[in-house]
Amino acid sequence: MSYGWFIPVIVTVSFSLTWALRRYALSQSLMDIPNARSSHSVPTPRGGGVAIVLAFTMALFMLLFAGLMTSQAFLAIGGAGALIAIIGFMDDHGHIAARWRLLGHFAASIWMLFWLGGLPVIELFGGTFDLGWLGHVLAAFYLVWLLNLYNFMDGIDGIASVEAICACLGACLLYWVGGAMDLIWGPLLLALAVAGFLFWNFPPARIFMGDAGSGFLGMVLGGLSLQAAWVSADLLWGWLILLGVFIVDATFTLFRRLLRGDKVYEAHRSHAYQFASRRFGSHLAVTAVVGAINLLWLLPIALGVSQFGLNSGVGLILAYAPLVALAIKFHAGELEAPQEKAE
């Protein structure tokens, strides 16, 4: 039986829901008003990421009932993603203290790991490591960091959507080349759900994703990467390479701000991509470069690691080294110059 009809359905649902959410946000004045920490200058409707959440949740049900996803994977990804989306939605429409948000993030991560079976045996630099309970703890922190960094990196038009689409379609290619066809539907339909939203979020954005959407994407992408790790350890490293732009920028920025003694939970605009967008005066240019890096640099390395025998540790270093150089070049984590704050 052909399931190709899933593709237009998910895109259409996401596109239509984003349109409806934009109309609702405009009618209710649910707007993101620019401030000193913003990277935009025009009031813009927010909360469009709920369309991604609803469209992909619908896709998960379709995959479950079609027998294309196991019940364990459905409960893991759907359940954890839903909890993160609810927390993000509540925070978008009010405020949840950071400690309670973090508690919810760890609860969702533990739920995800329970149903996926935790972290499997991993391979690095030719060695095989069974980390046991330590591995499960590290996996929980990995999921929490990934969902938070996705929120941090959703700061200019289209960047979070383009990153998700590139990573998901890149993973589909890894699965196809490696014969892991059973894994393709999850990232493929997530990419399509994001694509329907991206029509409205493409620079200049007509609606923003919001915490509900960005946190959901981070958690689901993490879940898909761990699901793949149970099939092949190299596929996990493939995912980490594909998500390299966000991982390096967010992590480098966080450590630099920690070393300076900043309150890292406070909003800021000192990520490399934010400095770059101000330098070039364009969200589109930076978002397009992120897409090009994903497709022309990170994807070939991920393929080399997952399918053609490139050592995973070497591949990760090869992928991340230029990204670290870019983070340094664009002052990731540094204080803004006075003239930039005034803009």
C-alpha cells in the first residue's frame, strides 16, 4: 500500500494551521513587540509553531495506525513532544519560572528515554562504550540541551525552520543510503510539517514560531536521533553532525557567557548568527548560509561517517572545526558593541 498521500496532507495541514494561527494572533493582538533584545524591528504575530506541533502529531498518529511506527516510538516522541509544546505554549502566553520549565524539560526527557530504551552502546574513535546508567543521564541532559538550544537559536526569520528541514532531509538520505527505510517517515513528515510553516516564516517573517514550536522541534529532533542510534551508532553521530550549526553556536555562546558570569537564563542577542544578521543587515542572507553549510558541508561528512567508514570522532571534529571558527569570527557570546545596542 502506498502512503505517498501523507506528504501533501501534512504540508497542507501545517500551511493552513499557520495561516489560521496568524489570523487569530492578529485579531487578538498576540504580537511579538521588538525590544532591545530582539533581532526584528516590526511587531509580528507569534505562536505559529503550534501548527508544526499539531501537524506532526497528526503525522505520528497516521504512522502508528499505518504500522510505520512502533507504539514505543509513538509514545516516546509524541508524549515528550506534547509535554514540551504545552510548557512552551504556557510560557508564550504568560510566564513559567525557569526552574519549573527545566523540571518539565527533564520530565519529558525521562519519558522519552523510558520508551526508547535510553542511550544504546556508542562508538567513538574506534572504541565501543556501554555507559549504562551514566549514558542515560547524559542522554537526558542531551535532550534538555537540544530543546533549549533550539529555542535560543530561533532568533531570526526562517533559521530554525531551515535547520530542521535540512537536518531531517539529510537524515532521510542517510537512512536511504544505509537501508534503514523504516526510519525515514518520521524525519520526512517532520520536515514537511515545518515546510508548511516556513512559507509564513520565511524572511521577512509574517509569523514567529514561539517557544511551543522551537522547544518541540528540539525535543523531537533529539528523539529521532536517539531512535536512530538503536539501529546504528554511526547514525547518532550523523545527526549530531547535521545539527552542527545550532549545536556549535549555542554551546560556544553559552560557555563564553558562563565564563563571563552572565545570567545565562536571561534573553540576549549574542549568538554568532545574531551578530552576523546585524553585520549584513539581512536575516535572509544568514538563513541561506546556514542552509548552504548544512547541505554542502555537514551532509557530506555525515554521509561519510554513517555510510562510508569515516571515523565518527574525526568526522565530528572535521564538521565542527570550521563552525567554531565562524563562532569566533562572528563574536559568539561576546558583549554587544554600544552602536549595536542602539540599532
